Amino acid sequence: MFHKIISRKDFADLIKDNMTIMIGGFLGCGTPETLVDVILEKGSKNLTIICNDTSFTDKGLGRLIAAKQVARVITSHIGTNAETGKQMVDGTLKVDLVPQGTLVERIRCAGAGLGGVLTPTGVGTMVEEGKQKLTVEGIDYLLELPLRAELALIGGSIVDKAGNVVYNGTTRNFNPIMAMAADVVVVEAQKLVEIGEIQPELVMTPSPLVTHIFAPAKS
Amino acid sequence: MFHKIISRKDFADLIKDNMTIMIGGFLGCGTPETLVDVILEKGSKNLTIICNDTSFTDKGLGRLIAAKQVARVITSHIGTNAETGKQMVDGTLKVDLVPQGTLVERIRCAGAGLGGVLTPTGVGTMVEEGKQKLTVEGIDYLLELPLRAELALIGGSIVDKAGNVVYNGTTRNFNPIMAMAADVVVVEAQKLVEIGEIQPELVMTPSPLVTHIFAPAKS
Amino acid sequence: MIEDVNLAKTIIARRIAREFKNNQLVNLGIGLPTLIANHIPEGINVIFQSENGIIGMGPAPLPGKENPDVTNAGGALVTALPYGCYFDTAMSFALIRGKHVEYTVLGALEVDQEGSLASWIIPGKKVPGMGGAMDLVVGAKNVIVSTLHTERGKPKILKKCALPLTARHVVNMIVSELAVFRVTPGGLALIEINKDSSVDEIRANTDADFIVSENLKTMEV
Amino acid sequence: MIEDVNLAKTIIARRIAREFKNNQLVNLGIGLPTLIANHIPEGINVIFQSENGIIGMGPAPLPGKENPDVTNAGGALVTALPYGCYFDTAMSFALIRGKHVEYTVLGALEVDQEGSLASWIIPGKKVPGMGGAMDLVVGAKNVIVSTLHTERGKPKILKKCALPLTARHVVNMIVSELAVFRVTPGGLALIEINKDSSVDEIRANTDADFIVSENLKTMEV
């Protein structure tokens, strides 16, 4: 009934130079490592990556930066990846720093068909620059706009063959929000199960949001 | 460690005339019926109720309207409760109709510390009236503002003694969103369990949001 | 005209049911649209969403299998299919407004040649409220209005809605028991016609301008 | 001055740990604030949130009990207590911005007498990014800056931050190894002092104006 499982090669074919890609995870926890492996192997260039943080040079999506495949990153924190700072100073990597709560709301707006949100975060700081400021009931807010991607790469703990996803522990983080805000959504399944094996209340990303499921071969 | 369980009388003491109360549920499904019973018994007047719909005259929060305890209702649908329409025409009940998706986002804004959201819903209709309109990238949006309450009444399916809540099936609806947007949050527990009995991934309302737990005596 | 209202509704439901492709996410409104679920062609899996918080909605429960915690947006008891899941209203309308729902099908008091519709208020008479309808028609990728062609002899498809709107310029397709119209940038196009009707009959019962498609087909139901 | 940095940090952690009441929700930043969890007085249950998506965070796992799927905002492996739960980043920052977190404790590069702080960028030198800090200090009900009183002999508590701000006018309390200040509408108030320090020593090492509370107390640690 559902035919969502793709091969490593099929996934590689989806990746193009200059693509805008969201990648889930928080300092690597919840990041789909094998999907990142495939992009490293393919060597696609000039990527724009949207992510919570740039992880470490040898873990998660941080490896794409170390491999100089990224032209721009939209993120909240780069302090754990020395390459990000270095390439930013060298001028080879553009870094847009966004407060974490604002970043997730901007992605949510794109996924939820909202035109923007008003947040108090960043008022009176450099984050204000170039943004519309609105005052509601005497409080100043920044208008923050939606953020979308062509592709979202999601790290799922338990995935059924329809595409329903459960995230264990703190691997959830940005994953279910990003799964709503991209044209194509690929989930790497840590554990692939049959339809009906996931309690319907426990589903965190409903199956229609998932375009493709990638289940790495067990080593 | 946690002392959140309250008696029927303690809950009754929380209810005051003229209060603004959010009540979860969708046509009664997920509504904390016993908490509504207590408000009916107490007979508090001039309440403002925020809810998805006004249910039926003999079910859920619809009973409060039938009992003429409500002065104002902020809701998306009143078609299933003849009393709501009648009292609106008589001028004894003020009805603010809000699109369902806008209603839930306004409540979410209040709970999430956001100053408002831009939604395309309602543009070019009566819903526009009195609202600020913003154009972002050529698309018109309405700026919708936060909606808070003094009290939120939540229908929980499984509640542990710390206050973590699980909602079964479609009882979830507005419940977890309202649980973030009120000064005091009371959950009616269909089933009360010990701490540790709920899988931490399955929690839908984290315990710190819950002020009081009411567990009706089994009949 | 088709005098038998139940037959008319079945024709509409069967025609709309043919519109969906495999694994598309569809939201059916209360009333007539609900009937569509009974007429999905064999071999096609349609995934039903209901805005109260369920994807993978199945048929009404068998006697003795009712679960009061599993309802649809009309408050009726339903079931969840094995691939189904539940979520809160914020997520439900994120899916709806965020263009994740392929089709929404709903009734209307009036629908017009500009693709606007009215469905939530008759001022001074009846005010049910908009519920989720305003979000659904703004957010779904495709909006189908399902409607009897006339009500008490009066056309439902108009040049311009007179009642307060649910939304402006959002309807993609109108399906009645007599005809199927597409709303195009140039106006209404009649693209299908009931085998027992005629363009003249449709003109006589439609209060809107429309062109007749060069490709006019018989409604398959 | 207290020359032993580890002792200084312990004093700060122990003092802040006394601030919390039973069952309050608290977010501790990376670094010095993390130490506070080890010094909560007996009989007080503090509920720890970490912005990566956990409430009810417990201590580091015992050897052999590590779960790579349970981390804190610094990426370290942690545990969940029996009343704990997990959620996504949108929910996490809804809790933070929505005033559901009672205390956030974080370090700063600079903090000033107006309650502004700088913690995320030294232009041209070091740009870690703000992470969740801007949301935390704007959203938490109470903001405590935990900081060594000086760094390389230079005061950290200033009249006005020179570095780009994390937020303006949000800090409620500043705790160093020498002193506790409250930020009041009238400016900084010195409310507690280390038993081995003096008001003169604090004046000499603080680059901000402050009044000495009539109620000046000895820091209990």
C-alpha cells in the first residue's frame, strides 16, 4: 500500500548542489548520520543547511562543514565546531545566527502555513537588524518570518512502513518540526517496524509528512 | 513529593463569578465532565468560556450555557447547541466566533510567550474586522493576538501523580494547548497512575504545567 | 433535474470519490461529503484526516467495539486504521493551513464563479460558526465544493455570493448532481455533465457565467 | 579575593542552589550553572528542564547504563527521573518563552547594573552563537547570572555592557563568589556578601554603581 522505502542510491540522487536542506538533531543527538554519510560520499557543493547547531567536526552535520560542502548555514550555535568559525572568518561560509526558540518557530510557521510570529526574543539586540518591530499592548516584538527547505533529513527512532515516526528521548528536538517544512522529507529509521506496531497516540510525525524512509542495513 | 490532588470542594472553591475559563474538548470528546458538574452545582455566574465549540445542551460545557451561567463565549462553532444561538439572539450571551485554527494558535501564543501570529485564514471575510493586516512577500495575513485564561480545565485520560498527562484518541484536541495558557490548570484524571507508569515519550502535557489533579471517585 | 435527493447526493459522492489518487490526505466535511468515504474506487487508498485530531480515520465502529475517545469532527464515533495516529488541534491545523492536506471537500450555502464560498452564517437567521472551514479552504491544496445544484428550486452556484464569505477565491472545483465545474482564472468552466442532463438545463439552473469546455465529458460516477 | 577558582565556583553554585523552592522548574546553563544541581539542599525537589527537550533531568548515567538518546543541552549523556518527559524544540521554547520556567541560571561575558547581559559574541574574536540563551533570559520568570566576580583581574559586573547584548533589562540577580546583587528598578543592590570579603573589596572589583542594602547579609553557602 505504501511504497516509501528508498535505497542509498535513490537517496543520493535526491541531493543536488546548491540545495537548501534542514537536518534534525541537537549536537548530533537525533541527527540521521547515515544520510549525512551519503551526502559526504556524493560530495555535493554549495549547500545551505538549516540546523540547530553545527555539531562537531567529526559528528552529525558538522562533518559537511568540515568537508567544505556548505556555503551557508542558518543555525543558533556554532561554538562546538571550530571549522564553522574558521570558514566564517575566512569568508567561505556565510553564517546566519538565529535564537533557538525563534529558529524553531520560523520553521514551524513555514510548516503550518503561518506568515510569521511575533517574539520578544532578540529585542534590543543585534538580532533586531533589518526586522519589522511591532508593539502589542505596550510590549515590543520582532516579526520573524517562515523558513522552509527543499529537503528535510530526519532522524527517526522507530518508523513504520507507512512513515509514522517516533523519536526516543531527546532525539526529538527539531525533527518533527522540520518534517513539516520541506518539499521532500526523508526519515532515517533506526528501527523499521510493520504498520500497526506503533501506538497511534505515540506517533510524533504523522505518515503523510514523510516522503521517503531510509533504513540503513544493520552492520 | 508532589501534592497536586484536590477534592471536589477544593476545586469548587477555585471557581469565581466573572472568571475566564478555558475548557478542553471537541463536541464533548475530551471535556472534563465532572469539573463541569461542579461548576453547575456551584452555580457561578457571568463566566467567560473559551472553547472549541459549545457542545450540546446536555453534554460537556454546553450545559453551562443551558444553565445561563455564561456571559460570553469565545469559540469556533455553536451550531450543535440551540441555547447558544437563542441566548445570543436574546442578547444575554456574547458570542465571539473565531476560526478553529486561529483559536488554537491564539491560545498557543499566550502559552508560548509569543505576541501574535500571522494567518491567512479569514482574510477577505468578516473575521478581518478590527484586525491589523500585514502583507508578507505579497500575501495578506491577519495579525491574531494571544488569548489567555485565569483557569484551564483539562480532560486527561491517564495522569500520573506528578501531573504528567496522556490523552487517548481524539480527546487530545485543545487540551494540551490550553494547559499552557492559564494561570491555574486543573486536570480531571480519567485514570490516575503512580509516577513512573507513563512512558516519558508519551507525555503530552508535562507535569509542571498542571497545578491541580482532580480524580473523580469511581462510581 | 434529479428529484431524488438521496440519488443526487450519491451521484455527487461517487463522482468526487474518483478524484483522489493513491495515499492522498483528504479532509471530508460534515454532511454530504462524509458519504464520499463509502465510494472510493477499489485499489485506491485514501488517507482521511479529521480536524479534531486524527489521520487514518476508518469507518464507524462495529457494535460492541465503540470507543468514546475516538470521534470525528462531527462528534460521531469512528475508528482508526492500523496506520492511523492522533494529534492535538494545533498540529491538526498546522497540517491543514500548511498545505499538507491534498483535498478538502465541503458543502456550501453559496458558491460563486470567482471561487468564493459562503457556509457559516445567515445573518439574523442561523449562525453555526465557521468551525474549521475557513482554515480548511485557505489551507488545503485543492478545495472541492459538493452541493446539490439547486435548493428549493434556487441555484446554489452564483455570479457572486451574497452571504458573508468563508473565504475568497479558494474553490478549485464544484461538483453537483448535474455538473462538474472547474474554477479557472478566466471564470467557471463546465467540464462534465450528467448523462441525463443538458447544457441548457444547467444554464437554466445556474446563476453564474460559465464557459463550456471544448472537452466536455459525461460525469463518470 | 578567592584565588581558588574551583572553590569560587562551588561557593556560587551552593548559594544559587539555596534559591529554589520545592517543585520549581529550573533551567541551568552549560558550565558553572551545571554545578548547581549537585548542591540542592536536602528536602527540596527541583525539576530540571534542558532546552533540547527534557523535563525531569537526572544525573549522569551510571557506567553501563548510558543511553545515547538522552542528552542535555551541552550534548552530555544524562538520565530522566521517573516523573520525567521528553518533547520537541517548539514545545521546549514555548515553555521557556511562555514563563513556565521559574529560574534560568546562566553565565555571562558581561552583566551590567541595568540588568542587561552579553554572553554570545566577542566580535572579531569568538562567535559561539546565542543558542537558547536569548529566549531563556527573555522568557524565564527569574534570571540569575552566575559569574566569577572578575576575570583576569577585570570586573565582570559593569555600568554598561560593551559587548553585543543577549538581552536588555532582564537579569534579576547576580551571584559571584564575593557577593549577591539584586537588580532593582533603582539600580543594583548589594544584598549579601561573602563572610571573607568586605564592601570595600567588592567596590574595588565591581565596575558598576550599587547601593548597599540596609539588610546586608552574609552569603549562606
